Amino acid sequence: MEADKKTENTAGDRKLLLRTEHLVKEFPIGGTKKDPLVVHAVSDVNLEIYEGETLALVGESGCGKSTLGRLLIRLLDVTSGKVEFEGQDITAMKEAEFAKIRRQLQIIFQDPYASLNPRMSVAKIIAEPLTTYGMKDKKELEARVKELMKEVGIPEEFYNRYPHQFSGGQRQRIGIARAIALNPKLIVCDEPVSALDVSIQSQVLNLLKDLQEEYKLTYLFISHDLSVVKFIADRVCVMFLGSVCEVGETKELYDHPLHPYTRFLMNAIPKADPHLRTKEKELLSGEIPSPVNPPSGCKFHTRCPYAQEICGKEQPPCKTFGDRKVFCHFPLGEKA
């Protein structure tokens, strides 16, 4: 029994930090009691995140990436299914019980302009999680805040400044300092560089990598920028309309996509080599189906050029190829 439990919580040398089981999130938007209308934001998602890794979540806008990220750290309540953090089901916990775990789960928001309180100084913003969890000594608090400012590259003399006195990149650094203040184990990075200039993006990404190494952090990195994901992620999870299409190691997934949707995403990445620009490539056509009334069977079948009759009738099973998982009736490539 003990041996089984050990196998379940590790994969090779990796320790399982968080996992989801049949996670579902629906948002009611009207209708009647007999026939309610709901947005199917996250549908039957099973996911594992291992200690020390960066798992990227990618897909088109509206596919449920941010919703899933918030469900994992209980900023949103699940409709059904469960989230296990270090073997404990956090979805079933009462708020008082979960409060002990909440400090281990943090988030960096997309918009550095909206995520900081304009009425609070930098010192108070970064100190807020520390005071919430019991640090009262003023000298100790000031020393810790200044240490965190130094870690993220904000000069100490800006201690009493307010958010409007900083650039977008600096504000995001303040948000990062707040997120790491309690030495969490998992940080959800919800498109943390998409609102920043390209030159600033690389600085913030390198900062996140350095902090991950120093603090032994695990990231769920949500993004629609596949170039950014290729730089920072160890593994990638591709989502379409609330469902997982494919999960795999970054290089392997980029070089040999097994799900048709993953291939279309990779084809859409701009190529730096001018000789490759004239090369014919398949691009995705058609409209994204409605999350209120998603298609039956495989949700991607209405846009998939390889779809067959079974794709519209039955949900695709999870097929495993080594460390890769693909949810497709007819996976692409030699491996399949």
C-alpha cells in the first residue's frame, strides 16, 4: 500500500505537487431553471504539476486557461471534480482549514496597472501578505520588504513610492515581489509579460527563472505567446474550448505535435528565417465553437481537416506516448 502511494505521488525523480481530477467549471449566464444557460469554461481536466517545473498552459483566447489557473489555487470554486495539493483535496476544505495552505499558492496577474492598489505604497503592497500571516515587528517587516525589492530589481529608495510612479515593467516586478513574499511552492503566472514591451518581457522572464532557482518555485505559466512559452516552459499543456488537447515536454511537443490543433498553433508562430516564410503551411480556419453550446464528441472536430465520423460522436480517449498525452482519435506523426 505504501509503495503504491509513493508511485502515485512521484514520476521518476519528480515529486507530484498538484493534480486535478475531472475538473469542471461552469458559469451560469441565464436561461430557465429547467433549461439553464451555462458557459462551459473548463471541462473534465486531469492535470499534474511536478515540483520545480514550469508547466505552460497555452491556447486561443477564451479557451479557459485563466479560469483553470484560478481554480488550481481556489480563487474560483469548482463546479465538480477536485484539486489535490501535496496529496490533500483543497476543494473539499473549509476556508479556515485552507487558510494554512493558501500561503503556498500565489498568483502574478496579467495587468500590472490593475493588480496594484493605487492608494498603497510599494512598501505596503509587498508587506500585505507578510502582515496577513503574522509578521508584526516593524523593523523585521521593513527589512524583509527591502530584501524582496532588491530581489526583483526595485531600488530601495523607491520604498515609499506609489504604483503610478512606476513603469509597467517595474509594476510587474512589484507584483512578483508580493507573490514570492511568503515563500510559496506554486505560483500561477497569468500572462505576466503580455502587457509589457518586448524588451522588458525578456528581463521579467529571466527574473522569473532566477527566482525559480533561488526559491525552488513551481510555475503554472499561462500564455498565448508560443515564443515566450518555448523559452520558459519545461512542459506544455495545450487547451481548446475548456478541454486539454495535448500535454508533453516542450521541445518534443514543438518539434512533433501529435494533436492537429497543436500543429496549427505551431504553424502560426512567425518564422525568423526569411527562407521559411514562403513555405506553404496549413493555418486554422473557421470560427471557434460557442462555449455555451460546445460540439459533441471532440470539441475541435468542427475545425479539424482530419476529422472523421467518430470525432463528432465520441469524446477522444487519452492516448499516451512515453511522457506525452494526447486526446485525439487520430493522432498525427510517426509516434502515433
